[in-house]
Amino acid sequence: MKNQIKTVFPLQLLLNLSSKPMKLKIFLVVSCFFWLIQPGQALQIYGVYKTDCQREVGIFLGVDDVNVQLLNLDGQVQEIPRFNINYIAQYPVGKPLVAQILKQDKVPIISIQTIFDNKVVKLLKGWMVDHSENKISFLTIEGVETVIDVNHIWDIDISLQNQDYQFPIVTAVPQLVHAYPYRECNKYSNQKSEIWTVYPQVLHPDHLSIKKELDRLQKGYQMLDTFYADKVFYPVPQVYKNSTAITIGAYLNSRYGASKYRNSSFIPAVVSEYSEGPYGFQRIWITGTNPLEGSVHEEPQTQISYKMKSDFIHFSVNYDMTRMLIGDEKYHWQDEELNSLDDRWNETGHIGFGFDYLNYTIDVALLNTQYAVRYHEHFVNKATMLLRFGLSFQNRFFKTSLYYGSGTSEKDEYRGDRDGDSPEEQAYLDALYLEYQKEPEYKGVFKYYRFNLETDLNNDLNLFYSLLIRNTDFTTEENIDGEGMFDYQSTSITNSVYLNYVFNYETNMTLFTAYEMIDQEGDDFDSSDSDKFNIIKIGTSIALTF
């Protein structure tokens, strides 16, 4: 898996460990589990003023719409109504002052797990004390402040605190000088220290500033609550990451992803992934040549596609942009592209959605599919809609998916007007109806089954395997001239593999190979024919990530 620990440090390490990658890597492996017992370096001590000279000193462990939860220097968690707060001062103490936290039920304990060395390990257990855009600061049950990157959260749990916690590393409490508007309170304060004195560094002197600071902290606590509530809808915390890649590749023996006028080789693709963080909104944009995960064929194909996931819902839409660029006439399969006994399908677009719960995903999609069937001199190319159902299972080791799609294509009922208002118009309508009658009745039944498996063989090598079974059953009747009748059936079984190797963070290469076995048969009034053949397809692509 790629989501390994990279920047989960106490603040001291964030400042000092920024060079010598090999030494840093060795240090991380040896000392990962000792970070949580390092002394905190930058806990913010808050002085909360309710009335003149009435100040509560401690660490914020929670903020909601009504109250704030403050861990005071005696180890008790007290609730203070927000509307009673008149002034807040922040003291950059830089040393742990709280010796304990007594059993309480006002603020739950947060437990965070992460992936390290391809194993799920405990990262920390404690209470959130601050946050920024991508970082969260915790006071752990060991009394240490630890900062983590939200992108390294693998699992989160929230539970009640059912015991006291003693913090082994405590320093003498300094004299916390009152904020300037309350400077007279220093005369009456019984908090004296001969060791050191700390002055407030950040002040929130009015209700607007206080509200802004408390709302900022509340956003962090709500974020953790949302993580915990929404994790049941995500098989992994982040299905898509924050990255953008440019890919270009070349492919040989493509039967479906490319045609006479449609090319799939040397057309670059831009793959843009975005994530708001663990268990949040995530999406991916793809423009260019790329494989279609649940499509009717396994080959890369040009596309504009969008997929998103948010809470328990996912959605996808796709369109082959080549159709818009070259027009329908050239986009459709041409008779010279097919063998004398042959059929081809490819997806021109789809729209789908589904639901997610725990490790499972179900979805449904409508696939706009064009097809062509040829039996010697008989050739038909049409389009139809396939209804696809999908079921997926995903965990940190692998993702597996099963798809079933089917559809029927038949001659449409004539819907034109048969009666004209003038002889000229009547002649025109009769000509249109005659053209309709010349086309024989036909019926095509198309089905496919697809199984996908994706897994990381190691930290640098990813495997994507697909088994695809497709069935075509096509029949035409005689036209008004007594011609054109034929039957055609085919079955194809394709095994394909994509191997992706990551050279470094910026560069990776994908090797593609597929082996397709095709069995076809057909007949008309005059003859019958059958054919079996196999095709090997290969390709490669290079991606640059930034």
C-alpha cells in the first residue's frame, strides 16, 4: 500500500528532521513507537476570562455550539458556556504543565490507527487540542503533544474515558501573567513562580475574535466526529488521492478500443485525483486514453470520464470524445475492419451510480454501446443500451469487482407520418416508409460478465487482472427483396493483466497484455460457417505524476 507514514511527528521532529533521507528512514523504522512518549513542545495554554480576574487556565479538549471543554491544571475537565467567555489569552508555554486527566464523560478519547510497514498499527490515543488544514495536534494519554497528517489516518475510534490518566513528564507551573486589560489582577493572583514567567502571546479581546477562534477549533472536533460517523461508508479512507498524472502509451492488436478512424496509441491522458481528506468527498477526472474499469472490453480507450464518491454514494459518467471529434459516420465500425465472420463492441459512454457500505459497493449503470456484426457479405452496425450491475469488495490488500451487463437491439417501430397534405408530401412520406421496409427485422442479444482483481504485490508493483466473457447472438430476417437473412453467435473469453511499477514518486510504467479466445459461428440460406482464433494484445504506458 502507498499510504505509509511520512510526516507524523511530534513538533520537535517536524522542526529538526528534514534532511538525510536514509538516516531518517532508519530512524523512523527503529523509533516509530517511541514518538508518542516524547515530551510535548508547544501545547497552547488558554486563559479564559469569564468576569474580572476570574480566569480559568488549561487546554481546550472540546468545543461545541454551547460550551467549551477545558482541561484545567488540576486534571479536571470543566464545561464553560461560550456566552460567558469575555476574553481569551493564549500562553506559549512550550512545556507540559498538566500532570493528569481524571475520569470524565464530557470529552471522548480519540484512537487513531495508521499503516506502517504494510501493517495497521496504533498511532496515538488521546484528545485533539488544535488543528490546521492538513494537520491535527493531539494530547496523548502519555501527556505528549503529537501532530499527525490527516492523510495518514487509516482508522479512527471514539470511546468514553473510563479511567484516570497520569502524565509522567510535568514541569513546574509558571506565573501566567494576566492579559493587559486585566493587569490589575496580577496584584491579587496567588499564582507565583520563582522559576519562570510567561506572558500571553495571542489575544482574543472581543466577542467576534473569540467566536472566530472557538469556531475554528469546533471545526476540527466536528471533522473528527464526521470521520468516525462516515467511515462505515468507505472501504478505505481515501479511494482517490490528491495527485495529477500525465500518461501516454502504445498498444498493439486492439480490437475494441481502437478502429480505422479511432486511435488509442500515443494519445496522452490527464488523470486528476482530488480528495478532501479521509472519509470525505473524493473524485477523479480522466481525459485521454485509459482503461475502462467495468466496460465491455479490457483495452484502453479514449474518454472523458468523471467519478466521485461522497458518504454512501458514488457516481460516474463517461463519454468517448473521439465520437465528437470525427463524427458518427467515421466513429461507427466499418465493414472492412471486421473479418468475414466477426463482431465488435465498444462503449461510447455511460452514466452510473451506486451505494457503499463498509467494504462493499453495489452499482448500476447504463452503457451506450455501438456494435457491428459481419457474416460474409452481410454487415450490420448499430447502437444499443446495456444495463450493467456491479458488486465490489475492497480492503487494504485488494479490490475485487464483479460486473454483469446485458442488452437487446431490435428494429424500431416506424413512427413517421403516413398521410401527407399534398401529393408531393405524400410521395416523400411513402419513400421514407419504403426505406424503412427495406431494412430487415433483426434482433441482437448482448451479454458480458467481467471479474476484476487489483492488488499491490509490493510497495512498488501493482497488479490489475481482468477476466471478461462476452456473448453475442444476432439474427436478421429477410428484407422485402427476400435477402439479408442470417444468424450469428459468438463467445469470447479474455484474460488481461496490467502491471504498474513505480520507479519513484514522479514516474511509473504500466505493462499491458491480454489473451482473447474467440469462438464464432453463423449461417444463412446458402451456407454455414464457423471460426475459432486467439489474439494476443500488448501495450505499455508511462506516467508522470506531479
